[in-house]
Amino acid sequence: MRKVESAKAPDVNDPEPVAQFESGGVLESLAAFSEIAQTLRGMSEVSQVCDRVVQVLKARLGLKTCSIMLIDPADGALVNVAGTSPRPPGADPPTEHHRFRLGEGIAGLVAQTGDAILVPDVTHDPRFERGGGPGAMRSLLCLPIQGPGAPMGVLNLSHARRGFFGEDHRTVFAILATILGKVLSELALTAELARFNRDLEGQVADRTREIQASHAYLEQILAQASDIVLTVDWRGGITYVNRRIAQLGYTEAEVLGRPFSTLCREGALPAPLTEAMAGRVCRNVPLELVGKDGVRLDTYCGFAPMEDPEGGGQGALVLVRDVTDTRRMELQLRQMEKLTAVGTLVAGIAHEINNKLVPILVYSELLERAELPEREAKLVQTVHKSAVGARHIMDSLLRFSRQEAPRMAVHDLNEVVGEVTAMAQYRARKQDVTLDCHLTPELPRIRMDAHQIGQVVLNLINNACDAAAAGGSIAVGTTPGRDTLCLWVEDDGPGMDERTVQRIFDPFFTTKEVGKGTGLGLSLCYGIVREHGGDIQVESRPGHTRFEVTLPRSGPADAGDHRPDPAPERRAAPRGRVLVADDDPALLEVLDQVLAGRHEVVRERSGRDVVERLKSDRFDVLLLDLHMGDMDGADVLGWIEANRPDLAHRVILMTASALDVERRLGDRLPAGRLLTKPFHLDDVRASVDRVMAGGGDA
């Protein structure tokens, strides 16, 4: 233990008696020591530890001043980091910590020599100024805080009583200073390790970015290469492939891990690849590769040995160059055809689902017309409503995929908007919502697809009904513009925020609850309006939302177009023979149920059976499904036109999409002889009656 320097003992004749040492002071010091040990747990900052030590000592011992000074490694100066240094009575606290040179003052001397200094009475020590009133510093104890191998700072203690500090205090606080030095050294080491870790993490992050950049650069080179690049392991399994594998119809994920032999026409590893695995380089090897869907490429391949990075043996690098321009063009064509896959898929799904919806719709309509108990009637209504909802979803999908082309003609916009608004009044009344219609009279007629524009109006009104609360209001109207006509729908619902407004026309975006919206309605509206050469805009704020659709006015050629003459009154259709053909037994059963009470119904399950029957039989109406496995409705119609032309005008085709008929038959089939699935009970009867009455070509 280092020596302790003590000042001269106080004179007995001093006017202020020297305080005698009491064991209670040491006990209080030990209590402060214990409190410090308890409160330092969990502290991780040097300044935090020092502040806490100073606070406890001053509070416990009633010290005049207490401070901790640490040596700054940068310049070797002693810096006060916690508490304050002794200062004259009445002096203001320093605005910044004082710095001492080693050897300067009591603290500097202790930090330089590592020896504690105990001054029982500073009034008899020449190193201190004489004087000072009551409360001035009278006793001082300054101890070194030992660091690794040398002092790292000092602990300064002073009291207003002469003789307050004695040898026992020095012993107790020397232990405290030693422990404090260890704690501060550990914290400094921890901080240094943390800085080192941060630096190391930064270096690792920089190196990682460099590696990633290099990897991305190499990946880009390989991705942009005009050849197919592969690597295989010693077993012949593909371990890497670039994007050019798409020339074989594959994605990278589809071929990784597969044997290279699956790409070869012979189904076995080519001999040059085996030789490359043995260390030989083989160039310009003719090889026919097989891809998806029978794709074949005539190629020149290069094989080179390559070490397996996982140490599993020697693999090979394979470079594949396509030398067949015709094959490449065919592959590109197939890739382009894939762009229409979504529309084709939707059409196929619509056909199957609509077939299944027909029995549900028709039978539920029949049951609704029957006299059922209230409970059963509600169940039937629920079934019918769900089926109608499913039909609307399929209609939206078909329109969204553009499976129905617009049928442009000159129409009255007011008439379309008025009819749709009248149809929507029932729903508005059920929701206790007021629906008003404001149509500007004498609007010029414009060229449009009345059904599609009606769908736009209906979708906008339905959305407004969903937004408006009970007691709310919706307004629909039309106004003329300079070169356009405008239809608008507004409601007093809660409105939409800016983010929702920006996405409102995105496909499959909806703000409705799960199961209450497809997210296709407004995107469908947007597509229809744009196909008409118009525009649709929305503005919204709390309590008000307005959708505005602008459509171009018709050109001069359409200005003289007149309203179509009213259709002549149809005669009541007589009872006749109806041939129904569909490969779905459930649909045949439905049509039989719908028509059997009015006509004689004959069923057939295939197009070939229809042809065989028509060779020796006659019917008043032929109701044929467009999609049948062996011979579809269009082929049957072609046979009828060639072999039974007397029946050609009596054919009604059923389909899930009108565009299918247009693609197969063009304008050979009038709209009056097309029945779109899923149809309602009255749709079937009306179509058959119209053909029976001779109006099928309308």
C-alpha cells in the first residue's frame, strides 16, 4: 500500500477546536461504501458511475466538495469528470470542467505520484490559502484511483470540519478508490471493445458489400451472356444456371438440382461431359437439347473441368450456344403466347364455373316461385343471391381479362344512366339511402357500348351504396361538356384518404371486408372508360366522394343516327321439339326441367350424337353448347349449314363468353341466338320462344 502524506497536526491553541475522530464517521463511510456497491450494478458508462459515487458520498458524509478526476489519454491532463473541485466560498460553479497538469496542485500531485494526501486541517498547511468563513473547506483527503499499472485519476474529498478525515477514512476510501479504479478500467475496456466491435462490424459490412457487389457484377455478366451457362457437380447434377435457360422453357429454379441428362435428347450424360469431369476440355460439341413442351435446340456445347467448391469431386462448366435460328424463333413465339395464358385460363375457368352455376340459378328461381314456408324461402333466396354474386364475379373476371369486346353503337347516355339508376333504387331503399338522379335534358347521342357503360354506372352506384350510411344520400347525373359528355356519381359517405384515392383503380385493390369485394369493379370501370376514349376521375374528402366519367361526343357520321325502330311485337311461340346438347349431365337436366313443360325436349351428350340424330330427325330449336369434347357447337353449326341449311337459323349456342363465339364464328351467329352462361330461367325460355316465333335473327 502506498504511503500517505499527512499535514501537521492542528495546534491546541487554535480558536476553532479540532474535531475528534469518532467511530461513527467510519461507520457512515462504510455505509456509503455499501450503498455505492449496490447502486453501481448494471451501470455501463464511466460518467454515470462517477456521478453516482459523488452523489452518494456527498449525501452520506455531508462533504464540502467531492469530485472524481480522470487522466485524459489524449494529452495526459487531469480532467474533472464528476462533482466539483474546491472553490472559494460564494463562487459560482464552473461552466466547464477544469483541467490540471500532472503535478499541479494536490490532485495533480497525487495523480503523478500515486500517493494519497491527507490534510486534517488545511489552515495549517502552507499549500492552502488562509482565511475563509464558516463552511469553508477545513479537512481534505485526496486518493489515487489506480488503473492498470499506473494511476488513472484521483478521488477528491473535502469537509468543512477540521480533523474530519483521519487514517481510518483513508483506509476505507483507499479501498473504494482501488475498486473504483477496477470498475472504471473494466468500463473503459468494455467501451474500447465496443468501439473495436463497431469498427470490425463496419469493416465486415464494407467487405460484405464489396463481395456482394462483385457477386452481383458477375451475376449480371452471366445473366446478360448470350449463351446458356451451367455448372454440374461430379454426379452430373446442375448446380448453377443463368437466365438463358429460358431458351429451353425453364426457369433457374426448375432445373437446379436436376441431372443434366434430363436436358439431353438421349436421356443420358453426353460422353464429352464425362471426359470434362476427368480433366479434359471439349469444345464445339454438337448436342441436341430438349426443353419443356418438346422444345428442341440444336446447339454447340463446350465442356471444361471445374472443381466442386464443396469438395465433393470434380464437376464441369458447360457453355451452350444455340445455333438454330428457326428453333429460337419458335421458342420466342411460345414465350409470347404465354402472355395470353391468363385470359385463356380465365375463359376456361369461367366455362366450367358457369356450367355449375346454371343449375343453382335456375333451380333456385324455380323454388323461389314455388309456395314454400318462410324459412325455406329465405334459404332459397340466400342460395340464389350467392349464385348471382358468383356470376357477377365471373362477369368481372371476363371483362377484366377483356374476354368481351365492346359492342359500339349510338345510344342515349341519359337513357342508360336513367335505367341503371332506376334498377339501383331498390337496393338504396333497403339501405335507407336516398338515390337522386339529375339528368341534363336533350343531350346528344354518343357512340358507346350501352351495356358496358351501364355496368360502369352500376358499379359506381354500388360502391356509393357501400360507402353511404343509413340516412345518407347518393346523387347521379349527366352534364354536357365542350367536346364530351359527363356522368357523375357522388355520395356523402366517410370519404377516402389520399393514399386510397391513388390506388382506387388498381386491380384487386379493395377497402371492403374480406368476402365483400373482388377489387375488380373500379379497375373494370377504368378499363371500359379508357376503351371508349374517355376518362374517369375521383375526388374525395371527409363526407363527400365524387366519381366523374367523361366520354367523347360522337363524330358527324353518328350525329344523324336515329333511334332504332321498336321491335315488332312477337307472336306467342307454339309448342315444338327442342334438341339440347351439352356434355354436362347436370346442365342437360336443368334445361330439360326448364323447357319440358312447354316443349318436347331431346337430350344429347356430344356433338357427334347431334349430327347423327340430325341426319334423320327434325327439330324446331337446337340448343347447343359451344364447348363439347368431341365436336363442339361451332363445328356442329358448320355441319348444319353445309348439310341441313333449313335448321341453321334455329340454332342457339350456349357459352360462358360471347368473345368465344366471335372468335369461332365471327358474325355468322346473330346476338339473338346466343345464350351466355350462367343464364336465368327466363333467359332460356325467351331465347327458345324467340326462335320458335321466327325472331331468332334479331
